[in-house]
Amino acid sequence: MNHAKWIAHFQRNREHRPEPNWAAPFVLPESVLQPLRLSIAEYQLGDGGGPACLIAGDAEQFRSSSDAMRQIVDLWFAEEREHSRLLGCAVARIGARRVHAHWSFTAFLACRRAMGVRVELQVLLLVEIVSTVYYRLLRRHCPDPPLREMCSLILRDEAGHVAFHRDRLAAAGVSNWGLGGTLWELQFRLFGLAAAALLWLTHGRCLRALGAGRLEFCREIHRDLSRFVRRLGRTAQARTHPTMPAAQLAGQTA
Ligand SMILES: [Fe+2]
Ligand SMILES: [Fe+2]
């Protein structure tokens, strides 16, 4: 993996981040505000509001595999902390109360701690993919400009996080080819759907109140999971056949 590329990406991504105008006047009907308050407050806890680091028992082995990887992991989690800060501003803006514990967050942490760093990284990746759909729907349907601007900032970061995971997995020899790849893809999609179901269970009420439907949510989840698998295949193939033209690779993995 090209570590220098990712360090440069995270450093560059710190620039040009206009702060949403949190003081702008807003009018949102109470029917939307109530579920939105709960949802944003829970996300403020879940997205960088807890321990902003890898917490699996063997996490340090992965983080300390090289100085560059340590730097990348720390830069990645610094962005997660920033998400929590932005969401904290949104919590204050819409008059929500901060949440300090939630059963889904407790289960999320327990799962990450118990399973080892490889599983923790996949759990984080899947949460990032399904959260991308959440923020995208929020940005599409929420009429409040500062909240939409916040979603844009977070979506920009999450796109980088997902791409980093793709690169990391391809470098570790993971792809969707052959029997091993098919089995990997199957479990990836299954756990992805489980993460999506959990998200809909806890935040579906808010998304529905804003006008986002279940079908729209499912379509976006399916699209993002499929896109990740397809691009992983392409990245893995580009590593194996660095001289093959990009168009040919795209044809083989589309
Ligand atoms: Fe995040
Ligand atoms: Fe992330």
C-alpha cells in the first residue's frame, strides 16, 4: 500500500473546510425536529464521540506495523473526532440533548473489542458505508443548509475512509475473485445488510420524517456495497496486473 499517498490525502483534507453557519435562522416543523434531535444526538456519540481509536485487543499490532500506518490511523481517527465535533454543533443548533450511552453504541464497542483488529476494521468499514448513505439522505432531504453543509464535510471524509479501506484490503490480497473472493463478498454483504438494518432500526424514523423512504435507503445501501466490492476487485486486479490498461480492467470487473 502506498502509505505516503494516504498521509498526503489526510493532510490535504484538513484544508478548505468551511464551517457551517450554525447561527443561521432555521424553521423545521416539530414533527421533523423531534426524530431529528434523537438521531443527530445518537450519531454524535457514534461517529467519533466514543474512543476515537482502534480498540480491539490486537489493534496496536496493526497500528504499529509501521510508523506510516500509525500516522494514517491517527489521521483517520482525528477526522472521526471532527465528525463528532460537527455533530455536537448540530445537536446544539436543533436544541437536542447530548446522548452519553445507547444500546447500539454499546453493542458496537463490544463487538469491536471482542473480535480482533481484522474484524474491527471490517465493522468500521461497514459502518462507514451505511453511514455514508445516512448522511447522503440527510443532505438530500433535510431543508436546513448548515446541516446539509455538515453532511457534505462528513461525506467528503467518509469517501476517503472507504477508499483507504479498499486500498488496505487489496494490499492484503483481498478481492472478489474465485471461491475465496466469493465467500468474502458473501459475508461482507451479509454483515453490511445487518449494519444497514440496525441503522434503519435506530434512525429510520428520522429519515422517514424527512421524506426518505425505505426503498430509497435500501437502493442506496445496495449500490454502495456493490460499488465497494466492484472497486475492490478493480484495485486488486490493478495491483496484480499493473501494466493492464484501465479500460480492460474495468471491463473485466464491472
Ligand atoms: Fe465518521
Ligand atoms: Fe469514517
